[in-house]
Amino acid sequence: MTNSTGPADDQLSDRLRALRGGLRPTPVVPLRGDGLDLFAKLEYCNVNGSTKDRAALWILQQAVARGDVHTGTTVVESSSGNFAISLASYAVALGVRFVPVIDPFCNRGTEAHLRTLCPVVEKVTEPDGAGGYLRTRLARTAELITGDPAAYWPNQYRNADAAEAHYRFTGGELCEALPRLDYLFVGVGTGGTIAGLSHRVKEAFPGCAVIAVDAVGSAIFGAPAAPRRIPGLGSGIVPPLVGDALIDDVVLVPEPDAVAGCLELLGTHGVFAGGSTGSVYHAIRHFFSVSPVPRRMPTVAFLAADRGHAYAETVYNPAWVSTLHTGEPFPAAA
Ligand SMILES: Cc1ncc(COP(=O)(O)O)c(C=O)c1O
């Protein structure tokens, strides 16, 4: 992961400080909760449109401070899309080269965005036998950095700075915005978000339950891996960062229910969010429909991790959604 080659690059440090100085907290908005005091933290209002933005900037800032990234470094990273968009944007702002390693489940718009920002985009095509392409992406990333002394791999699946970013920023802002919190629902991919947020909210609100939301077909919480198509949640491996999280319960959401969650979130609240947010919203509805309702109306929060636009051809496209039920491949994802 590290390729430390000396002291911090002052020019990059200054640019990163300036970029971070420009950041503002994302909104925490109340939604009509139907028995819940429900809040969404709109992470899609981050500069590069997703919850991954805080982690990307903080990881780069820490890597520069340690001397792992300097002018002349090539950053290489495996991503389902959002982390790559944030790294690509910050790499451009810093004048550093970035090579994203993506797969066929990356949204088409996200891939097009990456191709305009990055001279080289590595797209793996070999399924990994664990329901997706993650292991293939990680193997390709390892190959690309091997023997290249100018390469730096943030490795979001193992990088504790990702959790630290969510502890400090996402979590700090959420705790500041709410007077109380009984339940926090968090989608899990690499585990960085839940590792950071769970510690922060339990420090501020010791009675708060943290509910992890994962996709059916993901191996993160011990179920057998199976094909999944919506990027963001789930993994074919158990990411080490998940072991650092404080998790009270887990809800697994089938992909058709993630779509139903997106449509309900849009139709009921006007929130146009991506597939992982639909999963989390569906998990909240399901959780409180089967659990005993607490006597006092509970305060519940979740992140709207990214916007729906990138999912126009998939989650919001009935032709694509019908293939989730039949299991047929869809041309856009082929
Ligand atoms: C849209 C979206 N939601 C949720 C997640 C999960 O976050 P984490 O990787 O921190 O577990 C991701 C991760 O890429 C994501 O892109």
C-alpha cells in the first residue's frame, strides 16, 4: 500500500489543505417518517457527488503527509465507481496521475466521467466466481503497482484512513446536526463508512443501534457469494475494515427491493438516490415492520450515498429491472 519515498510534498500538502478548507457539511434533512423521526444525510451533496468524497480526500491528504504520494506518483485504485470519481477529480486538481480499475457493473455514466478525467482506465472483464469482479479488480491493481516505484495504491478495502474520514467528517457532522439518535442504518461495501460512523455515533449517542445493510449475494456477513449487479453495496470478500465496526444488527436486501426502495424514496420524499440508498431505505422500512415498535418514536438516520442520475439506465429503467428477476444479462451491463 505504501511507497514512502521521503518527506511530504509541500506543494501537494498546500493544495490539499486548500481543497479541504473549501468543504462544507452536507445537509441532514428530515423526511416524513411514518412512525419514525427520520433523517437523511445527503452525501450526494459532496463535491464529487457521493459519500466516497470525504474518504478520498482524507486518504490522499494522509498519504501526502506520510510521503507516500508526491508529484510524479501514479495513484492506482480498484473501485465500483464513486471512489474512483473522487480520486480522479482530486488527482486532476493535484496534478497527479490516476489509473482507476473498474468492472462491467460500473454505471455507464460513471465510466464515461472517468474516461474524460483519466488518460488510462483499466476495465477488468473476468468474473471472480464470487458474484462480481472484486477479486479480479484487486488482482489487476496489484499487478499494475508491482514493480512500479512511482505507484501508490490507497487500497480502500484496508485503509484505516477511510474509516477515520467518516469518523471525523461524516460522523462528526451527523452528530452535530441531531439532538438524539436511536438507530443509524449504514450500507456496507468496503466497510470504511460503517467502521468510522459507528464509533462516532456511539460516542455521541451511547444507546444508538447501528444496523449494517448489505446486498443479498454479498459475502461480507458470512452468506455465500452470488451474482449481484448494483454497484456500491456488497463484496465477494470480507473487508477487514468491517471488523473494526460496531454493528448491532445486519439486514440483507435483495436487489429488486433496492429498486423498490429507490422508487419509494423518490415517490414519497422526492429524494433521487442511487441503488445502495434504496437498499438502506428499504431495510429501514422492513426493520420497523418486523421489529417491535419502540414506545417512544425513534430517531433514525441514514446516508443518501449518491444520486440517482448515474442509475438512469439500470435501477430507474424498468427494462433493466426486469432482468433482475429473470437473471438475464442486460446489454448495458454486458
Ligand atoms: C453508493 C455507495 N454506497 C455505499 C457504499 C459503501 O460504503 P463503504 O465502501 O464505505 O462500505 C459505497 C461504496 O463504494 C457506494 O459507492
